[in-house]
Amino acid sequence: MSEILEMFMVILFGVSWPTSIIKSWKARTAKGKSILFLCFIAAGYVCGILSKVLAGNITYVVIFYVLNLLMVSADIVLYYRNKSIDKQNALQK
């Protein structure tokens, strides 16, 4: 039962990431995004994965941790892309 609840927790946390990624892609600006926040979230998912590995408790729940980490990583990449676009736009003004 605890694994099912953990799975739902990670899934519910992960529901917001596709929306954030799409918004980052369309916005083409880093304004309003916090790289520190994104890095803390990514570090949290890494810690969750490592805790499962170190405890020898690798189950299907790890898949959801990895999926969330991949989505947060994509948002981090988009943050730096958008930051570069912001710099280019500032130079053109």
C-alpha cells in the first residue's frame, strides 16, 4: 500500500511538468522561471532514486521518479535556451 501511495505522490507531482515545459517552449523567455527551484526539484528526484537504489528497493515507482527527473531536466534545458533568447533580444534593442 505504501508503494501505491508513493507512486501517486510522484505522479501527482509530475502532472505539472508537461504544462511547465510547454509554457517554457512557447514563452521563449526565462522571465518568471527560477533555475534554483528547478535544480532543487531535480535534486529531490535524484535523492528519491538514490534512496531506492541504496535500499535495494527498486520497484516500478522508480520509473515515475525517472520520468519526473527527465521532465524537470527538459525544463532546465529550456530555461537556458530561453535565457539565451532573452540575451539576444536585449542586444537587438
